[in-house]
Amino acid sequence: MAKISGAVEINRERCKGCNLCVVACPVDVLSLQPKEVNDRGYHFAYAAYPDKCIGCASCALVCPDSCIEVYRVVEK
């Protein structure tokens, strides 16, 4: 049986660091970058633990700026 995992891509320049995606993630994949800021001066979200992603897309659904894309990867 194939294993399905997720892959998260975040547009760092559009992210305003609202933290909604971090809270929505059921497996704690995302976090806000503590030391870096984007061109707009915000601490952006990033995948701190990308291997834990299950591809549920909860983060993308709650993002108010549509900065997040989630892909499902099938591993055989």
C-alpha cells in the first residue's frame, strides 16, 4: 500500500505572519521564523518539520492571503 505524505510551499514574501496556519496545523509542521523577516517586515511562516506533514491542507484553508500551497505526495 502506498504511503501518502504532504508537502507545504509557503510564499514568504506575501506572508504577514498572522500565525493562523501554525495554530491550524494538527501535526505541528509550521512555525513562524523567529529571526528573519520578509521584505514587508513580517516574521513569515515556514515548515519547521516538513517530514511530519500529512497533506491535510488545513493551513492553506485558513490562510487569509493564500500564501500556502499543499501537495500530496504518494510514496510507493
